[in-house]
Amino acid sequence: MKSGTPFRRAQLMVAAISAIMAATHGNHALQQQKLAEVGPYESRGKGRGGPNRKAAGAGMAAHRAAMKRRNVIRHRKACRG
């Protein structure tokens, strides 16, 4: 499997777990022992650096504040009748 393939580590982990389950079919104690040897899956993040490393919604605070201000003004105007 090519090293740049997306989800490569996850696919290798699934392959290892599948092999353990097939080899130790029915022997739950041995399955648990072998799975403990494999260890937990640890993600390394969201892939190679994209052009935008900001969190989703970052930079939207001013837009949200402007929308809220417009809605407040609209509501006050509606309440005056």
C-alpha cells in the first residue's frame, strides 16, 4: 500500500484486526491478548497541511456579530409597531 494513501494507517489496523479474528476464531481470550499486542489506533491528525489550517468557523465572529446586530435592530423595529 502506497504511503501517501489516505487512511493507510487505519486500513492497516483493520487488516491486522481481521487477521487476528480469523486466526483465533472462537478463542476470545487469545483474541483479546493479540488485540492488546496490536495496541490502540492513534490518529496523526487531518493529513498533510492544506492551505487553510484554521478551525472551521474561525474568522466568522465579526460576521456573526453583524448578523446579530441587524436582527436586534429588526426586532426592536418590529416591536415598536
